[in-house]
Amino acid sequence: MGRRAIGRLADLEIGQRFRVRALDSDGLSCAMMRREPAEWRMDLTLTSLTADTAANVAPKPPGRLRAHWALTTVSLACFILGQLLGTHAGVWTTPLAIGGAASCGFSWLFTRAVFDPAPHDARWSRIVVLVVFLTGVAVVLGDGLATPILRVIQNTHALGSSTVLMLTFVEPFTGYRRDLPGAEKRFRIAFVAVYAALMGSSVLAVNQPGAGAADRELAELVKTICASAALLFCGAAAWFRARHPLTAPGARRTARIGQGAEDADLARRITWLLREEEIHAAPNLKVADLARRLGEPDYKVTRCITATLGFANFNQMINAHRIARARRMLADPALRGRPILLIALDCGFGSIGPFNRAFKAVVGVTPRAFRGASLLEP
């Protein structure tokens, strides 16, 4: 064998040992140093997965969503009570009017919390709602006055309320992707449909210019009914999101490493089959065969292989373990006389051609060169 090939093997072994020492310095077992790259790679993944799963067993409640649901509920309740009581509210007329002055703004913040998984609001969104609320308070307290400043405040409040109403309609479309779960897609479509119906009824359908007193009373009644429906709808949206939480940006890496306790258990079962039963040695192995052995759907096994165990696909995982087994067999002096073709078949390859290509792609040299260099070592 040429010196160049031996040098490449030496570089490969040095690089492998360096990587394993780096892993061992983080507290992994020294026994991992004697394993093939595919094996200690899975050990590292499962170690990280265990820690991530333990950290995610009891997730914290969605404080932002809960806070905005409470504010929206209180504001809508104030608006509804003010509409129902009318002049009978007495001293509560002004407090109820102030409480309902920013119901549009609070509803928008709630909708953002439903469809945006960030733990905190954007500062600008709070400023917008604060302006809507303060101008609404000024309009309530200045009721009956006709000053230029009050008209400016009234116009600002109306413009701000209309803006947040339109933004509320847009929020469900942010973050909409083709790969969203079916339940999430249906929820977003239903949210838009219900919201459009409520806004169309309360704003467009009943606010006709030149309407008489009876029409105005009907308009107020329709607004009250729509606000009551919105109150129930917000509760349903909060209930759905609490049971189908979105992944926060900071938690996406954790979600890629493991999908919780179920995926952690599945990853360990796959690893056990590969190490103990060496199922990768079976020829023509497919993901459906592995899924059948595990009693799991194909998509769950594929997701676990790519997202949890970190392989690009099923074939890459199987080939990694087949090559690892072939390396052990080629370096075994007791198997010196066994033909490389039979070793390829023992490892699960169907013929010598694919075996040679896969082996060289991973190891850097052909099986024959690897065997020669390994058996020459003292």
C-alpha cells in the first residue's frame, strides 16, 4: 500500500481520536472512545436529548397569552355592561366606558400573542395600544365638549382603533406556512372567518349614514351581540393555543433535537436495534421495515431519525452503521482471509460496487486499502 494512502488513514484516525477526546472532556463515558463515529455520535445526541427532554417536561404557562386574554376579557366585559346598562349604570358609566375604550387594542395584542410565540410584546405594539387607550379615555372624559383639540383626539382614537382592527385581521397570516399542522391551519382559517363576520356585522353592516333612532338602537344591539361573541371566541382561541402551543424562536433548536419524551424513547429503541440486533445488516432494509419492528408509523420513525438522531435520512443512518461494522470486520485479523464481497454482504450491502463507493465516501479510502493499512499496524 502507498505511503499517501497510509498517511490519509493516519490523518483520519487522528481526527477521529481528537473529536472523541473533545466529547469525553464534556463528561461522556470513556468507553465511547472505542466506538465508531456513528455510535458515539448517537450517544452524544441521546445525552443531549435526555437533558432537553427533562427541561421540557413541565413547560411554563404562556404568561403573555394569559395576560392579554385577561385584559381583552375585562375590556370587552366593560363595553358589554356599558351597552346593556346604558343610563342605568349610574356612577359606573364613566369607569365602564374607560374600561371598554381600548377593547380593539387589547384584542389586537391578544391576537398577536395567539399567533406570535415570542415571550414578550414588541415595544411598538404596546405604544400603539397605549395611544388608543389614552385617546379613548380623553374622548370619554371630554364627552359633550366641542373643542378643536378634542376633535383631533377623537380622530386619532378612531384612526388608531381602525388600524388595530385591520392589524388583527392580518395577524393569523403571519407565520402561516405550508408545513403547519392541519389543526393549526384550520384554526387560523376559522379565526379569520369568525373575525371577519364579527367586524362586518358590527362595523360595516350597521353603521349606515343617515340612520334613524331605531336603526341606531339596532346598531348598538348588534355591537353588543358581536362583543359578547368576541368574548367567547377569545376564550376558545386561548383554550386552543394553550393545548397547541407554537414553538418560540429560542426553543426551535430544542425542538429539532427532540420532540419530547415520546421521541426520546423512540430514539433509544432505534439505537438498541442498531447496536444489539444489528438490523442494519439485513439487505434491502427500508424505513417501513424498521417502523414495523418498532410498531410506530413511518413518519414518526423518519422524524426521529432526522430531527432527534441527527441523520439526513434513513439511508444515511443505515449506511453509517454498515460502514462501522465493515471497518471492524476488515480490521479483524481473524477475518483476514474473508473476501471483501462477503464482508459487504454480511454488512447488508447488495453488491460490491455500492459498498466500495459508500465506504470510500465515509472513510476516504477503499475497503482493500483500509484492510491493508489496518492489518499492517502492530
